[in-house]
Amino acid sequence: MNIEPTLRTLIVDDEPLAIERLVMLCSHVPNLSLAGTASDGEVALRLARSLSPDLVLLDIAMPEVDGMDVAKALCAGERPPVIVFCTAFDGFALAAFDVAAVDYLLKPVTSEGLVRAVARARRRMAGPERQSIAQSDRIEEFWVPHRSEMVRIAAMDVERIDAMRDYMSLQVGSRSFLLHRTLGDLERRLDPARFIRVHRSTIVRRDFIARLRHDGLGIWYAMLADGAEVRVGRSYLAAVKALAGR
């Protein structure tokens, strides 16, 4: 019988009620022990150095040293803990991956959400990246708000991304999700071996392009696997045609 190791957990939040709620939720999760709590970023870093927690449940919006700064400092350490963000704001979801957050829970945190996050933390700790979390600039996953939760989407599952004013629409099969980010930023962060920009307002996964066609007047279109077509912008035409070896 395999017994899961106990995860020593540090809770960081500047709201006493939020800490109280997380302490209560943690008490019901098997093999999870409370190593300590901190109400600001500076105290959190001091406690993390002395306690060496396995898991940190971390708020983002805190005065002075915020949660992102805390996470970056922790991840730069020799034995970084696993980070789970617990926040009332969904606008930091993409930035969470800059610090290898394993989950992103919206407040009020639920028991189900915490159990899921702990399970992901255990998988992270069991993986080779536990010893050294080497960060890449490439986006491998997205967190997107959906109803009252954050949904994790693997980048390889996204078929196309369309700009919609201040938001991006991520198409995953028959569903679409809105993400507050600029297309230019996503283009820089996505793996160019997987994705290609075909228009100033559209990025497409390379293997989702079924064929290319032109109208005889110099206008080219990318025909997608779902039957849709996207006009190819002139600035991107050479790169798109290179897909067909032209």
C-alpha cells in the first residue's frame, strides 16, 4: 500500500479570513500539514527559507512584495516549493506560468479546487522538474476564466487564436475561451514550431492548416481543418507559403 508523503504547506495571504478558510480546507486534505502562515510577502520569504515548505498557497494582490514577486524569489531557490496561486483576480493567469505555478484557484477557494491542486502538486513533485524547475519563455498551457473557475488548456489543444479588441479568443474544438492578453505577446511566447501567425488578428496551429488557396488576384487563404478559412495577411504570406515548401 503506497502512502502519499505529507506535504508541508505554507499559506500566504494578507486577508486573515482567507488564511482562516485555507487552514480549514487544508485540515480536511489527507497528508497535508500546515507549516505556517504569512500575511505579507516579506514574512513569506523568511518563513520559506526557514521552513522549506513543499507547497505554498499564495495570494497575488498583496501590498509591497506581492505574490508574483514572492513566487519568482522562491522559484529561484535551490529547492523551490510547488506554487498554487489563490486569488480573487483572473488577470494574472498567464503570468502564473512565468513562475511555474501548478494551479490557479479563484477565491473563494473550494474544497474540490484545493484537492485538485494538491493532486497536481504531487504530480509535479514526482516529476523530474521537482529538482530544478527550468523555466522556458514558451507557453505550454493557458489558464482561462470560465464561469466561476479557471480552466487549464494545453497550448497544443488550441487550434486558433483571434484578436477581439482587448481580448484573445482561444478556439479549442467547438468551444472558445477569452483571454485578456495581446496577440503580439502571445506570438512571442508561443512555440513557433507549433503556431504561425497568418494575419494581424489571427494565429493558427500549424497542423490545423489543411491547405492553402488563392483567388487568382494575389489574395491567399489558409483553409483550416474545421472548414473555416482565414485570409493570409501580406506580411505573413511568405512564412505561410513556406509551410507548403513554396
